Amino acid sequence: MKQSLWERLTERISAPLIERKVREQLSQIETANENPQGYFPIAVADRERSAAERYDIMQQALAAWRVNPLARRMVGLTSQYVVGGGFQIDCRDEYTLAVLQSFWKHPLNRMLVRCMEWCNELTLTGNLFLLLSTDAGGMSYVRAVPASSIEEIQTRAEDCEQAIAFVPRHSLNTMDAKPWPAYDPLQDSANEHGRFQTVMLHYTVNRTVGSVWGESDLAPVLRWLARYANWLEDRARLNRYRTSFMYVVKGRYQNEAERLSRQRALNTQPPTPGSILVTGEGEEWDVLHPRLESQESAQDGLALKKMLAAGAGLPMHFLAEPESATRTTAEAAGGPTYRHYEQRQQYFGWVLGDVLRAVLRRAAAYDAAIDMNADVIIRGADISARDNLALAEAAGQIIPVLNTLREQELIDEEELLRLAYRFCGEKLEEVKGKK
């Protein structure tokens, strides 16, 4: 089909404009606040639970933690292994380290105590919402907000992982509550009065790709916790009835009045346990009691407990249920659990480091002597004491071999140190950074 003159002119004019616009778009510098080129946002609604379902799971997890011993044990184990030994803050700049220590030990922060509460909140709800505020002197304060009191997380349209604001759940006490702005290090600055606004930081565990909210560690086992509790209560009730019994007296009576008279006499003075009862030939005594076929009850309880252990990622002996009489089997079963605790500890250490870096950026606005770019290293305690013994044995065996290789000039001194620290469970780069 032949084009008209107007169409040919329009095509010649619009083609350069479109090409220039595409070139300008492709030449834009991508930042953390812009949508990366070629990235298509994921439909968050398809990956998230509904607000009502999410709130219900949080309430169920909290209720289970309060009344169910197994639920509290699962949450407590995570906090004891992840935070139990405490965290150590390291920074090469001594003055910056002193500022961080003053924040850590401040009476209104008490981070050593709050770490346990934060870890419990992460385990129970899968989310940790922290409010960060700063006074006129540059000291920051952190408060955790319950995840169940957050109604909505507003994010950028281009990237669901970049939060903009957090909308609180409306209640009688928070009818006019305004959304908390999300912390953005690129836009976080003091106003004309030299004050920072209060912002919120959000951290999650068990979050799927394309989701905004995390999920509780107890979410997969809430149903089985309820079933195990109901089963155990039923067994306790049946065992209580096991000791109950009733006398049945059979005899030949002339009429109904005589039978009722005999029954009233026995009810007035029933035989006591251990007493001797003598009856005539016309009366036969028997005992009626519940017959509980409970041979399979142990297997039923063990099956329910195995489902709980599998859902929580715990070996059975962590839940007071020894799987085997051998210690080796029990230690081998704890390997994956220790790995899970180690990964959670690394993530929680990163959370603390991220909070400290935000505190440091705000403090640097009031004190020029603070090195805002100083590396902040968070070290957690060892997950298992047995690992130290194994590392000590490995280091004791490898160091003579490394010395021999060094004497034969097969490795240099730097490689010797790297391998020695590796078998000690440490990284040479972190040791140098600490110095």
C-alpha cells in the first residue's frame, strides 16, 4: 500500500525523536532508587498472604508461644543459639568504635537485652520493624514495633523490595496514626533545625521472591502443634479415667423395691479399697472399668512429634524425644540444625550491622571526627562448642604440615597464614581488619 505524503513526513520526523528518547533512557545512570533497566515488577499480590490471613497466623504463633511448651522451646532454641553468647562489635577506627559502644550500652537502648527480644520477634512473626529516632545531640534510639500492628507496607511501583512507608493498623488508640517513613540512606538528612525525622527499618526471614512480608518459623507447624496438644490432652484425660471403676452387683431379688433397697444400702456404705467383702450365694460382685487399648498410643505421639521436628528443622532429641541410644547418632542429627542456626546468626549479625551503620551516619552529621565509612564488623558467638574442639584438632594437625611446606619453599608466609587461619575457622582478612 502506497504511503501518503503526510505519513512519510511524520515517519521521518518521529523516527529521530524516538531514537533520541531511547538513547536518553538507556544512558540514564541507575541508582538504588530507580527501576533497573529491563526489570519488570513482580505481582506482589500473587506471592503474599492476605492481610487477614497474615494477621491470623501472627496471632496464632503468639498464642502458641504463650501456652504451648513445644512452641516456646522452638523459639527459645533459635534465640539461645543465635544470640545466646552475645555479639561483639569491631571497628578499625577507635573513636568510631567508642561512639558505637555508647549507643550499644545506652540505658535507653540496652542492645544486649534487646537482641534476644528481636530474635524472638523474627522467629515468631518473620518480620522485624525498628523505629530509629535521633536526639539533638546525635544519639540514636531504637524501638521494635510489633509486626501485628503494621497493616501495610508501601513500596515503590518499580521494585517491591524498596519500602516507602509503613502504615500502622488502626485501633481505638491509633485512629489518626500516620505512616512511618522508611529509612533511606540516600535521603536521610537533618532538617533546617538540625533534627532527623523518625524512620522505620524492616527486616524479614522466610520471605519468598517477590514478597514484602516474611513468615514465622512456626507457620508450618501451627496446625500440628494444635493436633499434638489435643492428642496429649486426650491421652491425659483417658489415663485419668483409667483409675475410675464402678461396682456391679448381680443378685436375685423378689421385686424392684428389694433391688432398690439393696442399692441404697450399698450407696450409703460403699466398700472401701482393700476391705474384705463377704456375700451370699445369691449375690455376685464385679468391677466395671474402662479398657483402653493404648499399645499404639506411643507410636501415634511419636509420629506427631516427628512432624513437628521436621517442620521446625530440629532433631528429635532437641524436643526431649531421644531417637537413638547412641550419642553419635544424636550429634549427627544436629548437624543441619546447627547450620540453620549459623545462617540465622549471620543474617541477624547483618541486621545489627545495618542498624549500627544507620546510627553511625546520623551521628556523623553532628560529629565530624566520626568516620562514616568505617567498616563495622559484627561477630556472634560459636554455635556449638564441639566445633571448637574439632577446629583445634584440625589446626594442630595441619600446622606442622604447613611449616614443612614453608621450609621447602612450596608456599610463602602469606599462604601459610591463610591456610592456618582457615583450619582455625577464622578468615585472615577479618583478623587483619580487627588489627
